Amino acid sequence: MSAREVLLVVHTGREDNQRTAFEVARRFTEAGFRLRVLAEEAPDLDHAWYPNTVEAGPYAAVGTELVFVLGGDGTLLRAAELARPARVPVLGVNFGRVGFLAEADSEHLAEAVQAVIDGDYQVEERMTIDVRATWNGAVLTETWALNEASVEKNSPERVIDAVIEVDGRPVLAFGCDGVLCATPTGSTAYAFSAGGPVVWPQVPAMLVVPSNAHALFAKTMVVARDSVVAVEVTPDSHPAVLCCDGRRTVELPPGSRVEVVEGECPIGLVRLRPGRFSERLIRKFDLPVQGWRGPPPA
């Protein structure tokens, strides 16, 4: 039987993360695992524990059991880019701030490693979105997002004029800083900061969230997961920029069109223990729930 293999993705900009990566590598190696690390991160890590380096790209995680992430949500989104083409899940251990996507916090690192060694985990599929941007019939980009795709102004002093279309019909038009199309997973990220609602990950839907719209009616819309959402930057607008998960960007000239649909390839997030989303919401956002007494006895 071939050895089980894990791709380790680390936010190496912090020295404590580098030391933690060494301990994770030691435990996995002693349990008989093979480890991969990204070539760009290897110089910051102890080479003795990472004999297998791979270039970041669509083949980085192929053949692995999962991608193990040490960092915050930004690092996990970077790891998701590697896990998606390999169709393997991602396990995040939070060493950032909120770390909403991570399954474990740093103090539970040892438990997370042991759960992987024991195979004692489940995989929860999260919806993604596929994104296509065009201009004058030419394709500018075809990409995807786990959290959100945003169409935004590309300079602070300007606004863009946008028309929002759902299932082939225009429904909103206004000047704004931008428009976000988010998944339920992304509802607790940028979309939440822009005033959108929190949506439970199991809800089959997409969110359309205006950002600082100059309009009387500019509320968030929650549309069906099989809807086709389009954002058009009007021909007389200022230029805009498309940004997916804060990582992949492309300039949008006036007259550009961005179409968003449910993604063909979901992302698997590793779950170590059963738990309700409301519990994660309370813990991550530190919600003030003191005084709660629970439901009355039957």
C-alpha cells in the first residue's frame, strides 16, 4: 500500500507558523505520511522534513489525501486553488484573526493532526461560483470563487454605473462602489462587511450585494443557486475591476459583462466534529448571547 500523502500550505510570513509547521511535519512523518510543500514556501521551512516540493499550480495536490493549512482565511483560499483541480478537501488550522473557514484554532492543532492520522474526519462540500467576464464579444477571463466575485471601481475617487441582471432580466441599475456575487460560504466574509446577511452554508442560494450604491432601492438579493446573475458595467461608466476571493483580478473596460453561475466543482472542507453552524457563528464573531436560558422544558 502506498503511503498517505498531505500537501502542507503555510503562511510562512510569521516565525511561529514556521516552528509550528516543523512540529506538524514531524508528527505526520512519524505516522508514516509523505509530505509535500510548495517550492515557494520551502526556503522558509526546515528542508529535512520536506523532501517533496511542488510548484503551485493545478497538479500540486494531485494524489494527496488533503491539503493541510496553517494560517488564516487568506491562506486557506490560496490552498483551495490547489485543492480544487485535484478534487481533494482542505483542512484549515487558524493562525490568523477570525479564520471563519478554518476547522480548528491553533490551540487544537494536535487534535487536528491526530484526526487526520486516524482518518477520523468528514468532508463537507461547499458551493462555489463560476465566473465569466466578456467585453465586445471577447472573453476577458473565466475563473471561479469560493467566497465571492466582486465587480468594483478601480480608483477611489470614481464610481461605476452597473446594471444587475438575474435570469436574463435586468432588475437593478445604479451608480456604486461595486457589486458582489457571493456564495453562502462567502456570506460571512466581504459580503457581510458590505451589509449582506449571514446565510447558512446548507442554503442553496447565491447573494447579490450592492456596495455603497447611490440608490433608494439597493438591498441584497438572495437568488436561487441555478440562477444566472450578470453584472454589466455600462458603456458610459468608468472602468472597473473583477476580483475573485481577493486573489484573482482582471480589469473591466466600460461595457464589460460578468456572468456568475453555480460552480461545477465544489470545495470540500474537512470537519473534525459534528456541530451546528450557529455554534461556529457565535464563537467566531464572539456574539453576545449571555442570558440565554434555552427552550422551556417539555
